[in-house]
Amino acid sequence: MLDLTVKVTDVPRPDLNSASWVGHAGALLTCDRCHEVDEIVVAIMEIEPLEETWALCGPCKQELPRGFHLA
């Protein structure tokens, strides 16, 4: 049996009216699960033993299994 640690980190959303948003404009991400360009990426999921990282939009984050412990 493989013991996986899944870490989901919310992406901070800057105030759209603040000057800090200008710096984030070039860093827009697309969800690695559904690839919908119209969905906003709200979290980054990392599976540490596999050294893999995925950007997740809101709907995809909500579809994560509820029975797993997310660190």
C-alpha cells in the first residue's frame, strides 16, 4: 500500500483594485484538471511522494474526495 500525503493550499486572491494585482496579471493559471480557461484557480494541490503539483479551479477543488485528510 502506498501512503500519499496530499497537500492543498489555497491561492491568495489579491484585491482587484490594489496595485498588487498588476503584478499577478501575468501569473494567471489554468486548472490542470479541467483546463477551463474561464475558471479561476483557487488552490494548488501537491502530492509530495510523486513530486507533482496541480493548479485547481473552484469546481475541481470541490470535487476532491471528502474522506481523505488534506494537510
